Amino acid sequence: MAKKTKNTYVQSDRGQNCHIYIQTFLINKTMMIMKKQLLLFVMMVLPFMASAHDIEVQNADGVTIYYNYINNGTELAVTFLGSKYDSYSNEYQGNVVIPEEVTYMNRTRKVTSIGNILGLVII
């Protein structure tokens, strides 16, 4: 019996060519299922990976402050950690000094606004 899997046919003992596309078909079908499963997984996990902030920088007191880029990335707005403002109850405690400017990756930007942060009192 001569077998040729590359050309997807098998010659039987009786001399008949039996075309088998099953191997190729199963591989293609398996790959398609795996791609669909991967896409579904990514779509399910993506909302959990979302973040409310673009960068995080420590101020002079060592407190991490979270910022979003605004005005085409030329300015910063103070925001919160997580995907919602109440995701973390302890992100800002006590008096937090927000600097007028922040340097991140060798670029300095002005802090021009404060986002919707639960319980924030501006003095």
C-alpha cells in the first residue's frame, strides 16, 4: 500500500486511488475553531484589562497619582485607578499634593484638570 499524505491521496492494495481530504479538512477546521476560541477569549478578557488612567506618577511625597492625557496629549488630568472611580477605595487618602507639572518619560506636561473622583475635596 503506497501512502502519500502530502498530495492527500492513498493508493489502496486494490490499485484504487482513494482521495482523502479528511486530514486537511480536520486541520483547517481545528485551526478555525482555535482562532474563534482565541478571539472569544480576548473579547471576554479585554474589559477586565481596561484602565481608567494613562500614566501613574509619584508626587514629591511618594503618593502615586493617576493621570489621563488630554488636549491631544499636551496636558494631564488627574483621574483614578481601575476601570471605575470606586474600583479601589484606598487610592487617595488624606491630603494629596497634586503638582502643577508632571515629568513622565522625559516629557513635562501641565496638570490642568481633575476628573470625577469620588470624595475628592479641592482646597
